[in-house]
Amino acid sequence: MDSPKNIRTQAYVVQSKGAPFELKDVILDEVQPNEVLVEMKHTGICHTDIVVQNGGMPIGDYPAVLGHEGMGIVRWIGSTVCDKSLTLGDTVCLSFHSCGQCAACRDDQCGSCPDMTEINFLNTARRGTGASTPISLPDGTPVHGQFFGQSSLSRMAVVTEASIVKLDARPEEIPFLAPLGCGYLTGSGTVLNVLKPRPDDTIVVLGLGAVGFAALMAAKALGLKSIVAVDLLGAKLEIASALGATHIINTSIQSDLGAELQKILPTGAKSIIDTTGSVALLEICVKSLAHAGTLALVGVPSPQATLNINALDLLLSCKRIVGVIEGWSNAKLLVPQLLQLSREGKFPIDRLAKVYPAEKLCEAIEDLKLGVVVKPILSW
């Protein structure tokens, strides 16, 4: 069957740095043999989409279609797609793109692929094929596409095979699964793949967005006896307690985070995950680590920020700071594991999400900024 081309659909387009998301008609280019055409059913809204929209992280060009937590149905499969189990009508979760060839990818730590920025932000997944972006406006203006291999803020998307994760999902599960491809994968992967705590270890989670909650739930699923959740919103901390946090710290009330951590963990924390990117908090976190403890940086600090850490103190205390992207995960392995944990009641992602009609993206983003919702998901 000939590959589909000149497909007219709708997508949220960001015209320039700082411009709003606008739902526009777009044209999808001919689907290449190594690509999959996906009809989007749901798209999770990630903080990264908003940061890129505002110019805080790099993007290949504007206008652009963002979105990197897609969930949809396979409508066409390229002839050279390697996964021969993939069939028309399959339900798929979309995740990030990695090279698949470096040492990290071969070790199933795809999130630490050295090409992450280039192939997810700066270029389309078609690099080296001679083809351009798969999206254009009706007047022919090219639109940067395949953000994270997918650009899932669209009713239809031309997706690289590397971003496809086939799922045997039940109809009632599908509305909540899109964030498994990034937010939930990042938080849980940081715990499961990077920190690898033992049940008697202590862990602190700073910032209760989707990533922080996923880290908390993964720690709970591993049976950790001491899980400290830190945020400045009481409503989120109440949810954290219900999901397994043994201690909570409300930084809008308890302003001395270091002192509060000292009270709860007198010998320090074995692991701390920061999702905030706040340099002031990071310096406190390093001091609050136990001997040989690890601080996992998941949040993105300001490019101008400087971290005032004594290198000799780090060396003598055997502490380490590690940057983590996408939980150092192989999405094709971790996403199905998270779905199974959800079915077992150990990863209750439905308690974090609110589903909005796709036309209400602006409302969803505003609710996210206000902390009204942990994870907004669009329904197409």
C-alpha cells in the first residue's frame, strides 16, 4: 500500500519564541518507510513543552509543533519498521527518541544517550534521510516537527519507530497513560534505574509535579520505609501522604528545609531527587545527604545559576550529584512495567490526572501553573 501523504490535520503551532499555542490546520508530509502514522487520542502536557514554547530550552526552529507525551492508534506502518508485531489499530504510547547505537542505548539507558538534545529538540528524526520536517502549514511554510520523535500536540502525527511503545491497554486505562512516555517515566526511572534504593534506604522528593509523584510512587512500590515529600502546596502534600509519603514538608510554612530534614533524617538521606531546579534548594540538599548519598538532578536549573558546593566536602563524604534525563530509561521496557504496576494498584496515575478537551489547552496549562492539577491530559 502506498504511504499516505498530504494529510490535512490540526495541530497546536507555536509561531515563534514566546508565542501562544494556536490550533491550526497543518499538512503532514509523506510518511517515510521507517515511520508510523498515529492518530492521537490523548496528549499529556509536560512542563518541558511550556519551557520550549517560552524559549527556555532549544528547538530547531519556529514555527513548531511540540508535545511529547502522546497516546494513540496506529493508522499506517512503514515498510522498513523493524517491529513486525506492530499492526494497524494497535494502541501505542509515544516516548522520547534516542540513537539506539551508543553504549548507553545498548545498555538500555537510552535517556543518557549523548544525542538526546540533537535528536529530540534540534532536529527531526529524519536526519540523514534527506527529508525535511514532516509538517507544514497549508501555504507551504515548514513547521518544525517530530519533537521528541513525535510532536504529539496534533490530531495526527508522523512518528519515528524509536518513539513507539506498543501497549495492550484496556479502554478504561487509555485516557491516563500518555504521561507514561515522559513525566512518569522520568520520575520512576530515576528511582528504579539510577538510585536503585533498598527498602531500608531513605529518599527525599523535592517538588510534587508529575515527575516527583512518579518518583514517590516508585519508591513506595519498592517498599521503602522512609519517603519524605517536599512541596509548597498543601493539597499536593495531602495527595503525597495518601500515596505513600511517610513524612511531608510544606516549605511555604516550614521555611528552613535543612532543619526540617535534619529532624526527620538525623544522619541524612541516602537519596534525594530534585525536580525543581532551584539552586538554593540544591545546596541544602547536598548538605542533607547521608555519607555516600546521591542527589539526582531532574529539574533544570537556570543557565545562569551557579552551585556553591565544596568539592573537597563532596569527595570526603563520598556524596555524588548526578544529572538524570528521562530516568535513564528504555521506554519500551519501562512503560509496560509501569502499566503493570498501575494495574496492581502500586502506581495509581489516575489520581494525578485531569482530562481536558483538546480545544482547552490554554485552560489546562493555566491549571498546571496554578497547581490545580498535577498532570493535565488533552483528549482529541
